[in-house]
Amino acid sequence: MPIAPAPTTVREDEGAYRATDGAAGRPEWGDEPDGSLRLTIDGLWEQRLDELDDRGLSGTLEELQAGIDQLEVLRGRVIMAVRERRAAARAAAGRRELSERAQDREVREQLEERLGMSGPEAARVHRQSKALAELPGPIAAALRAGRIRPEQAQLIADAARQLKDHPECDTLLAELLEAAQTEDAVALGRRARRRIAELDPQEPDKQAERNRETRRASFRQDPDGSVRFSGQAWGVEAERLLTGIRAFTRPDTPDNPRNSGQRTADALDDLVAAALERGTAPTEHGIRPQLLILIPWQTLVEREGMAEGIHTGPLPFSEVSPLLDDCAIACCVLDRDGAPIETSEVSRTVPASLWRELVVRDRGCRWPKCDAPPGFCDAAHGPIAFRHGGPFTLDNTVLLCRHHHQRFDASDMTVRIAGDRVDFFLPDGTRFGSSAPRRPPGGRRGAEPGGSDGSVPGDGSGSGGPSTGASGGPDPPGVGS
Ligand SMILES: [Zn+2]
């Protein structure tokens, strides 16, 4: 359904835009009331940014943001007006009144169809519109004047709502409006929660109960094989979530710079892997949940082709091959239709005893300058690769973190292990770098730079320097059974 009001109630002079032909058409800028907004935007569009000095540029940016904030409020008002008008038209036509939820859904669908918004975006815009439409006068005025941002306005309105029957409500509102000039939304939110607790000690408990109702997390598989996730957590759960993610967030190594989203994604992956490795997750028929990857025999032998993840489907062999160095393998014979006929006993590629020896010798990733602790590491094949029948012995195995394991496997580099010394070589035989094992406090620590010039080729500009000490991490993964 188009978002334009029902034809019986629409008055041409009230539309900020007029609808084009039919439901599929996008709204276009109208001439009513005078197109001044369009003119302003056109003017800004014509503005030559290279003619502005730094102050002019940042001034324009601030002005634009204030304009966008105000437009968001206006959009919210239009959306709510449309919603009300549709309800009125329904009533006038003698039709049954829609429930609040049904009305919400109808508006969200219209935003998706009419304005081309995605589902989550439509939900967010609609939620915001509802909140902004009900703003108390002083907050709306501050927002209109560009003194506060919509996020802050919503937060102050929520605080005012929580304390609406309290004699100090107006005082709190004024204090928060004042603080909003200098504090961002997160700091303002903390201030509001503390002040509410002082004024009404019962309120935080009630709010926590309401918050609990809105906790959510969703993991959705996309057709392209990815998994999208989103969610919201409160209170102790939120605290635990951040503690877990931060504990697993490691600094970048010079050869692997990441943006913050990538860093958090890696931390989440390590957190989940550690949880699975600890074996505390509920078992399924006595077997603890682990990655289950199906690899056709030919792919395994030829080291190329596709494997199959139980949950996500096709995976290139190159991506799963690092897993083979440290996993449990079972042989499964399938019939012509792909149904299993027989499955062998499971055998581990890295026995628990070898893992312990590796942890004692390597203490973490042995890649030059990497300080990943054992919990982040795989037992990687050393001088003789898995594909050449390399055995899992102490002199043919080295601890590498997931990132460096993948990097090593994807390269044609070689490694030499002699006692507790590990040297990496480039394909042309030049030494890439070496690393000494990390020692307990008091002993030798950190990595030695490789090469006679003290630089590590390919490791960036030599920034970072040798690592000192292991960062905190999880216990070594439990290996075996
Ligand atoms: Zn590493």
C-alpha cells in the first residue's frame, strides 16, 4: 500500500510530497508549500566545497547534521500523521479498528514498499517516529533549535516518562537538557539512570524488568552463505557480553591491520571457538558440539575442491584446510544417494599429549612478533605438510594463531623447527623471521626480529617492535574425547 493518505482525505496543499502514479511510484518533491527545502538542498549541492576553508567545511557539516536531525523529526511527524489519517479513514468507512501492532506493521510495510527501506531500517525509523511524535514541549523545542540530537531527545523523554509523577520530574528534565549540550548520548544515559535511581529508588528495578522483556538476538542465514546477526542485551547480560568480547579482542599485528568491525568479528569468533573447545556446551547424544565439515575423499587427497559445512553449505577447501591440522577425523562411507552407510571411529590429528608439549614449548603463536596465547592457536603442520603425509610430532608441529596459520598455509613459505627454535623462510629460501618461545616471567620473552638487518620482511615498516609477553587469553582448549 502506498504511504500517501487515502484519497478521500488527502488535501493536495497538505502534502510535503505528491505521489506519482500508483503504488509502485516513489514520492517526488512537490511544489507545495513552496519547495524551499528543495531549493536549500539544491543550493548546498551547488556549493563548491573546495572553496571552503577548514572552518567553513566543519561548519557546513555541523549545519547539515542539525538539518538532518530536524528532518528526521519532521519525517517522524509526517509518518505519524499518515498513520493517524489511515486510522481515521478506516473509522469513517465503518471498518474495524486495527490493533496497535497491526497499525505498526502496516506503517512499516508502507515504509518498505513506498520508500524502499529494508525491514530493519523501516522498523527503526518507525520506532523513532513514534518516540519523537510524543516528545514533551521543552524537549521538542530544544530539538527544533538544534541544541540536542534526536537520540538525546528520546533518552530525555524516556527519563521524563519514567518519573512523570515525581515532583522533581521537571528539574530532572531541565538538568538533562542542560547536560545534553556537552555530553554524548551514552554519558547522558548513565547520568539519567543514576539520577532516576536517586529520585525514585524503585524505578530501576521496574525498568530492568521492562528491559528484560525486550532482550533479543537473532542469527539469520543469508542466501549467499553468510550469517547476519543482531541483538540487544541489558544489565548484567550486556556487561558480560562486553567483558567477553573485550577479553578476546587482540591488538592488530603489523601484517594484519583491521577495522573495528573486523576486530570485533574476530573476537566473537574466538569467543565462540573457546566456548566450543571448553566442552561445556550441552552435548548432543554424548558428543560435544563441534564444527562438522564434510570433505569428499578426492578433495581431501587433491587438496582442492569444495567441502560442505553442516549449517552453511559449500565451503572452499582452502578455507577448511587449516582445520585439518587440529581436528578429529572420521571416515564416512556414503551410498549413491549420499546417505551414510558406515562411519569409522573418530581419531584426533593432535593427541592431547602433543598439545600439552606444544603449549609448554611454544606458549603461543610462534609467528614472528605475534603474541597470541595458546587458546587462540592451532597446532599447525611444520616442515612436512599434511598433504605430504607430515606426522604430528613435536618437531613437525608448531603453534600458530588462526590468522597466521591461514597465512602460512596459503603461502609457499617453509618452517624449520630445531629444539625450541622456529625459523620461517620465504619461498626463495631467505629467512622471513624467527621466534623464540615465550618464557615464564624472569625468562626470555618475546620474539626476535629476523634477518641480519633486524627487519622482518612483509611485516610492515618495522613498527610495533618485538612483542613483550602474552596477552590474557583463555585456557588451552581441551583436546581429546
Ligand atoms: Zn599469530
